[in-house]
Amino acid sequence: MPNSEAIRELVAACVGQVGAPVTALRKIVETHGHIEDEHVSIVADVFNLSLADVRGIVSFYADFRTSPRGRKHIRICQAEACQSVGSRALTKEMTEALGIALGETSEDHAVSLEGVYCLGLCASGPCAMVNERILVHATREELLT
Ligand code: FES
């Protein structure tokens, strides 16, 4: 995992690019897996932004996680079309089966659960992703295997 100096160098390398703070935060997620408070401070310092500005960017984008993902990262679509065919019930089943809520990671970092808002397969819901694999007509059993 990169240390603070490595994160600062990575962020500084983005100066001058279009959308540089977003690019820097994306690179932090790519290299570190998630964004910590210290990283927010580094981005704010390098781009002369307030902490609130950077936290606003982080909170806007779902992929800018502030906690580590599980080795198995499950995302369940929460948008309307998938809701109409059971994604809320599927989410409830999964939170009960895993013992974690949406947005949480198990203590052993084996699994994390997150909501996502439309995967572009609305006619085939409920849709979900396990790591980078998309599932249509997703079931509890598929998500747990
Ligand atoms: S609403 Fe779930 S994939 Fe579009």
C-alpha cells in the first residue's frame, strides 16, 4: 500500500490535468483501494481546495469508497426497474445472510456490499455485480457462491 509521500506524488502528478482533483482521487482508489481522511487532506493541499470541497467530490461519486472493499465486492442495483422485480428483497436477504448493511465490509474483509444505481440492464433485473462480473436475474444463491 502506498505511503503518504507516494500518495502526495501521485496527486501532484495530476496538477494541470482537466478535472485534476477527480483524476487524483480516482488514482488513489486504483492504487490504495479506498480514500482515507489523510488522502482528502493531501488532495485539498495540493489543489488548494478546502477539505469540504474534496469531501464533496468524494461523497458525490459512488466509486470513491472511504473504506476498504471486501475481497468479494457485491453490488446490487437499487434503481427503479430492478426494485420493481425484487432488488430490495434481494438486498434484505443479502444483508441478513452476510450480517452487514449496504456500504459495509465484513470485519475480515472477505465481503462488502454496496448499492448501485443502474447497470444498464434494466429489463433483466434484479441486476448485481460480483467484483467485475455482472449478474442478471440475480439470486441470493448466485451472490453467495
Ligand atoms: S435499474 Fe437496475 S440495471 Fe437499470
